[in-house]
Amino acid sequence: MKPWPLRAAPVLATLGLLATQSSISAKTKASQMLWLREEPSGVVFLAAARIRYGSTRADVYEAAQLCLREPLRDACGPSDFANEIPARVVDVAGFYLDKTEVTVAAFAQCVRAGACDPVTDPALLSEPSAASLPIAYLDWFQARQYCRFRGGRLPTEREFERAARGPNAKVFPWGNWYNDHVANHGRGGVEESDAIDGYFRRAPVGSFPAGATDEGVLDLAGNVAEWVTGEKVDPSPGSSSGRLSPSARITRGGGWRSPAAWLRNAARLVLPASTRRGDVGVRCAYDFAPPMAW
């Protein structure tokens, strides 16, 4: 277990005051203090690191070659991955990240508390194990609402790539070679979903432990793509600006309908911020200990 940063100390002091003024038992108070001083099981600590971020032109060419294996391979080309260029070395400060994608059950708590706008997802009630499925059909603004409710924020693109690549700059969260049995993925075909991984659409979070990163983060590729705080997008041919438009946001990691090339750690998908899709969800990052509502 890794200690939470000292910024949690004011919270501990507040708990002590509340304990004096209420009937909280010494045992309960002690357990709360221990909880705040240790890393909860639902998050992973990722130490500060210098990482390779983005893609080289050679990486983009290799992504295009991977895409050419798909049924609709005629639609593939290097331009599909040009917004990953250039590759550079960046420093990422230490942070905490949800171990899995946010579940339907967790998001429902935020809705009941009045802190999140509800999603429109009629399929959730009919799918088995709905509570443990990753939440989907939420736009970028709802994703941000949820993370704020949990005392966190959306991860940055650099943090996502830091988590996915790990210390060895891997191509996929699990390694440098694609494996269609360690993530809930799709394919580039008329039918985008692919049940070879055991799931036709969303899978309960944590269903692919073999696809975890070296540091234990799950589902960073596939299942649902995840809203992040995006950076500029390199200009496409004929464009004079590489900035995101005011209405555009970035998702990372790919989802259950994403082919292999879009499950790569550097892959980015630009969508309107108002997009609500069945393969787009969220996980949260934290600068320090989450609130007691965790």
C-alpha cells in the first residue's frame, strides 16, 4: 500500500474535530484515519515518470499496417493516425488513477446525489450484470461531472499514456504485440463488434486481467473509450491550425467496437464534446486522497 500525500492531513484534522463533537467511536475514527493514509483498492498510484508520448511517422505507418488486417482494409491509411504525431519525451507528475472504468452502479450514485445528469441508455436495464458494466452514453461534460463528484478530475492525455505505456513505452497496455483475447475489442468491418474476446458489446469491468498494465491498471484498451482532457490535434492536410475546436474533445483507449490499431496506447479519437455513444465512458484521476464518499 502506498501512502497518500500529506495534503490529506487537513481532512484528518477535520475528522478529529468531528469525532470530538459527535458520538463517532475511537475505533471508527481510527479506521477512517487509516483509510485516508492508505491507497484504496479502487485506485492505482502511478509515480512521476519521464515517458515517450505520441507517435513517430514509423509508428503511424505500423498502425496503418495493423489496420490493413481488418475486413474493410481499403479505408485504412497513415492519415487516420496523423494526430498522434509528433513523438516526444515528456515529464508526468505522480497521480492516482481508477483501476477500472467507472461502472453503471458507481455513476448511478452520482445521479441519485443530484451531482450528475442521467444518461439515456435503455440497454442497461436489460443487459446481464448491468451494475458492473462500464458506464457509457455519457458526454464529456457528464464525465467531468462524475469525476468532480468523486473528488477527482478527468485524466490528461499525458497521464493516460503514462498509465497505458508503463515504464517500458509499450505499444499496448499488455505489451508490444496485439492479442485479441486480452481486451474487449471490435473490428473494422460492416459489423464492428467482435465476440472472439468473449463479449459482443460491453464487458463487466476488470474482465481481462491478462490485459492489465505492469502497474495493475485494467481496461485501458477496449471495452469503452475514455474521455480525457485533450491537447492540440496536429493539423490535417489543408488545415492551418492544430487546435481542438471549442466543441471537440479526445477519447483514449478504444472501445468494444474499436479495431486493433485504435487500441494502441498512442491512439486518439476526436469527438464532439456532446457525443453520447455506447462505447464511450470514463475513469477518473486524482491529485490526492478522494473524499470519504469513495
